Amino acid sequence: MAKKQKEQPVLTLDGEEYFAEDMTDEQLRIGEQLTVSRESFVNMFRASLEKDDQEQPEVKEAEVVEA
């Protein structure tokens, strides 16, 4: 019988990959919460960057004239 290949890791922490089939129910819940929290903060950060880009006035070239 062929060995079943593991699915994608649910979580990578401190350079170690963790797979759902190796986790307890509690670890799965915590991993899901970590993943959702991380995604949420990344999305908020991206939105903040986009907002900053939209609020900055466009810089136009100007000619310097001496008086």
C-alpha cells in the first residue's frame, strides 16, 4: 500500500511545519486562530498603506526661478 502524502502544513512556527493530521483538536483551533489573526492584521496593514498612498498629494515638477 502506498504511503499517504501529507497535505500542506497548517502552520509554520519557528521554522517547523505543523500538519493538521498531527495536531490535537485544541492545537488545530489555536492554529486556526493564529492564521486568521495574522491574515486580519496583514489586511489591515495593507489597507493602511493604500490609504496613505491615496492621501499623499501628487508631486509635480516645478521650475525654480531666481528673483
